[in-house]
Amino acid sequence: MRCTTLASGSKGNCFFIEGDNGALLIDAGLSAKETLGRIAAAGLDATQIQAVLVTHEHGDHIRGLDVLIRKLNIPSYATEGTFYDFLHHRRTSDKPVDCRRCRYDEEFSVGDFTVEPFATSHDAAEPCGFIIHENGLRIGYCTDTGVLSSLMVERLRRCDGIVLESNHCPDMLANGPYPESLKRRIRSKRGHLSNPAAASGLTALGRDVPRVILAHLSETNNTPERVTASARDGLGLFYDEMDVIVATQCGTSRASPQHFSL
């Protein structure tokens, strides 16, 4: 399995999960045109995509979903709360789409993949993360959550590689330009993980998970350098034994490959 960043941040999120006989997208926060262009630029094959897994209904995660799943003629999977908001409030087309509902802690299959949704803590209707299995390997995806619970950590511990949110530096957020109401939202239990919170999660995981992509960085309240330093503090001596990648909004390029292979 291989996990490739196509985009990560407040302007759009999309990850490409490649298996032996197919692929999945997690989120579709770019336009369909931009998503397909980035897939091609990364040397990936859009015809392999069997479904889009959707974490929640915020625009930076579903902006291109409607057009993309119709263009590729594939289903999307999300919780009932996410789809209700998407279908009734976010769509601009009335053309039919294949939306398949999933539930927390209930596995489902897409081709050779087995997908296990789990609850996250975010100010969305019914947000989730995913554990994706194929041929005995697991990739975990956990972003857009204000807390990293012990249950989430235990789920991620079983993975061979993970995508984990490291959204903001608390000092940059506190001293930055956002209004106080937005700062409270980001810091809340239904907001976003800070660098120290992500680092604490990495401390708990230790070297059980050897490959990590740190994702959903705020362009206003974070920097890749701060994320890296925090992760290094969290992992301590394990840091140099692991593959730690910081995802950016531009996604994978020849100069900055943001992916891991299992």
C-alpha cells in the first residue's frame, strides 16, 4: 500500500491510497479538475480509484466531491450526518450520485480494501477517521479532531502508517490575527489538534507506527519547521528510526515527495 498527499490544509484536503489492485481517495477538497491534475502529476492513475471516503462535510474536504464521483463514476462513503448535510445543503447539482452510508466501528469492503470508520471530535455533523486494510497492512487517517483519545491512539497503534493532524502552534494561534471566537473554536475539543497534542499522540505510539504523515497544517498559525520540531520532541530517540513527513497544501511534487509506502 502507498499513501500520497495530493493536498493538505485549509484550502483543500485529498489523499490517494494505492493498493495492489485499486485505489481510494480520502476526501475531495479540491476541484475535480485540480484533483485529477494532481493525480496525473504525481504519476498516479485515476482509473484505479474505486471510491472516495469522506471524513466530514466541510468545504475543504468535499469541495470537488459532487463532480469528481460523477466524472469517475464511483461511489462515495461517509456517515449519515455527513451525507445529509452534503446532499441537502452543499450540492449545486441535482444529477444522481452514488452515496453509500457507513457507520462508526462497522467495517465495509471496497474491492480488496476493508475500511473501518471511527469517530473523531470536530464541529461537523458526524465526522470520522478511517483505518484501511489490505493484505494484512493498515493505514490510519485521523485529522480534523480536537482531541486524540486513548481509543483513537489504540486504533492507530495497529497501523503500519498513519496520517495525523498537526494543525496549529498554540503560541502562533494565540498571537495571530484570528478573532477570539475562532481561536476558541480551533482550541476546543471539537476543533483541531495542536502540535503539542499531535506530539503527545506520537509519544504514546512510540515506534509502533514507523511511518507518519503530519497533516492539515494551518498556513496562518503553523509552519512545517514547528511541526517537525514538535514531532521530534514527541518521538525523542525514536524520531530518527521513523519516516516522518510533513504534508503541505501543494501536495506531492518531484521536489517534495509527500508519501509513504508499506
